[in-house]
Amino acid sequence: MATYTPRFPGSGTLIEEALIEGETKGRAEGRAEGRAEDILRILDRRGVEVSEAARERIASCSDLEVLGVWLDRSLTASTAEDLFGP
């Protein structure tokens, strides 16, 4: 017995691939934005002052690995600049 596989217009095309790629990029940007917000929230709750330059650097970072390192450092940092150290 044959099975029916629906083919929707645009399915398997460059348009569909572009949509999927855009969705994936959007998710990554959302994760980065959320992680940056978490870092700033932790620093705020710990009473660590964050300069406007540091705040902008954190908020504009899109590298999840770097943000992960900064998140870990935010738990013990004495200053916001401690996040960016070696």
C-alpha cells in the first residue's frame, strides 16, 4: 500500500531553506540576548556597578560561548570589567 506524502508549495526549496535558516538565527539571537540579560541581572543583584560601556558590550555580544564565560564570571566578579579579563 502506498503512503501519501504531501508536498506543499515551497517545500524543499530555497525559500524554505532560507526560512529555516532565519528561524535558527533568530533563536540563537534570542538565546544570546537572554544570556546577556541574565549576566546583567546577576551583577545587579550582587550590587556590582555596570558602566554604560560594559552594559553595551554585554548586550551587543552575540557569541554564546563568550557570554557563557561572562555568565560564570558574573557569579564572582567584583567589578563588571572582571568579566572581560583573560
